Amino acid sequence: MKWYRSNQHYRFDQPIGKQYTYGHGSDSVSEDDKRERQLSHLKMENEILKKYMEIERELKKK
């Protein structure tokens, strides 16, 4: 949550124990891979928000 709130999204693509801050991640990852990972993160976030909104609607009905 700390990384998300401080807009450090590049850290999500790094393996555990290898938290690079200089250069914002590993150089071995291509731009296409970075975009694909970012897209998958955004899709997951969207799905989570959809589920939250559905649960919220159900609770309001009760």
C-alpha cells in the first residue's frame, strides 16, 4: 500500500528481495513487457473495484 500511495508502481514488477530504486527496476525487462505488466495490474485493479461496487450495492439493498 505504501508503494501504491507514493506512486511507486515500478516496484510491483520487481522480484521479492530485489527492490531496486536506482533506475526504477531491472534493465532486462523490455518496454513491451513493462506495458503488459502494467496492463495486467490495471485489469486486476478494475476487477477488484467491480467486485467492491457489487458488494456495496448488495449491502445498500439490505
